[in-house]
Amino acid sequence: MSNNIGESRTDLLNWLNGLLNLNYKKVEECGTGAAYCQILDSIYVDVPMHRVKFNATAEYEFHTNYKILQSCFARHGVEKTVYVERLVKCRFQDNLEFLQWIKKFWMQNKDSTPYDADARRKHRQVSGGANGSGSRNASGGAPMSAGSISIAKRKTSLTGPSYGSTRSSYGTSGITRRISNDQYLAIQTELTQAKNGMKEMEEEINGYKDTTNVLERERDFYFSKLRDIEILVQSTQDLIKEGVYESGTGELDKFLSKVQQILYATEDANDSEQDAQNNARSDPHAQADEPYVDRDNLTNHSHTSGHASNYHANNYPDISHPHTAAPNLIIDDETF
């Protein structure tokens, strides 16, 4: 057998179309793997042609055809590396080289037994253009033998494909591109919606951050004021214990204790006090504890304004200066 490496693509396509009764226009159409499977079937007649996808349009379907091809190689001990990832891309050079090799392999192994390509395909429609009646002669006789391939080649080159009988590879790739574009647009729309959602969430988070900053500043401001009051109360109590104030410190100390009670009150204590007040209101026989008041003394001082002034001046020292008397300070226990 002569070496077929270097044959033109026209000769290869004519041989392929004549052998398999196809109407391939380009070598790239062999990238689906279906034609390669049937070439091996023409040699061994044991390829499961019902599983071969001649109308395949996606790469995952091409891979199915190449798995069938490699199974046939393994079954018959054919040692040939098939670069599937290159062939499924349907590039010209890769498929041209593999088609040249498989033709040489066919010529070395094919016997003279006639091969009916249509019958093996169960007369299914083939992408690339199968001529349904081309595998038989005009008189309806037996299928063409391998020796009649040259006549079939001449007939194919003269008559060409019938219009509209099959889909071209351009149409198939156009459908694939259209599906891919639709998927791309759908993904792009989802991505845009996700970005808009993230932008809204970021704006909402920034709003929460601003509110938190304002609340923290207010908290620090009022805490500093309460701290100042606490320091003032504690320092005044220390002065009372040291005896800086000479007289009238009982009511002042009581007042300071009330302020501390308010400063250190917890939420549970406030709830307990509120419950006690509610119980006192609900019991008509309960009497509220009243602070001790020297009413006679208040009455006597109320008749004499001068004595009243002296009373308040002597009993309520001035807390602003440790050595001076305090102004009049009225304590109402029920206020606290």
C-alpha cells in the first residue's frame, strides 16, 4: 500500500463521502467523531452504530463518539493515540492529520466485503448530508463494494448535495453560538442583579455604622457627665468623713446617698422598686413609709422668718467651699 500522508483534503473528502455515503463539505466536520467510528465499522462491522451520534452539536456528545472509537481500538488491539481534546475543537489541521492516518489504516485492513453505510446507520439523518439512496446502484441492486468507490466519488463531485437535505456545519455552529450567547446574557443579568444587591447592602451597612457612631458619642457624653457627678459625690462624702464640715451634715449625707443610689441602680433593682410601688397602690390598707419630720420645729420656724433663715443656714453647709456655710438646701425624701 502506498503512503497516504500528504493527500489533499479534496481527495480525503471524496473518499470519505463515497465510503460512508455522506456529504461532508469540510474536514472540520469529522471532528464530531461519528465518521471515524463508521470508518472502523466498515472494517470490523462491530461498532455499536446505534450509539454513534451523527447529529451531535456539543462537545460532550463528541466525547461520546470518541469513547466508542477508542473502545473499538482497544477491542482489536490497535495502538493509536487519539488526541480527543484537539479533535473535538473541529480544527482543520488536527482532523486532516487524523483522517489521513485513518484512511491509511483502512486501506491496510479493509477486505473486499461490501459495506452498506446507510443500513448500518439505520437510515438515520446525518449532520453533514447523507444521501439516503447513494449506497445502492440505480437499478436497486446490492450495495456498492469497495472497488466501486471511484465511481461514487465521481458521482458525488458531479451532482453535489441536494438543497435542504441536511444541515451544514456552519448552521450547527451557529446554533451552538446562539445557545452560548443566551446563556452568557442570562449569567450577565444575574451578575448585574447581584452587584446591585451588594451595593444596596453596603449602603444599608454604612447607614447602620453612622447611627452606631452617633449613639456611641451620645453614650460617651452622658457617661462622662454621670462620672463627674459620681466624683463630686464621693469627694463630698470624703470631706464629711474628714470633718471638714462642722455641723449640719446629716441631711447632706442623706442626699448624697440618694444620688449614689440612683447612679448605681441596676435594671433589676428598678424593676423590683416599680413592683413594690405597684403593690402599695393596689393595697388600700398599706401605708407608705414616711420620713421623720420635726413638725413642731417646722411650725416654730414657720412663724419666725428670721429663725427659719438661721435654721437653714446652720444646718445646710455650702458644699462649694469647705470652710463656708452652705445655702438653704431642701430635701424631699419622696422625690427620690
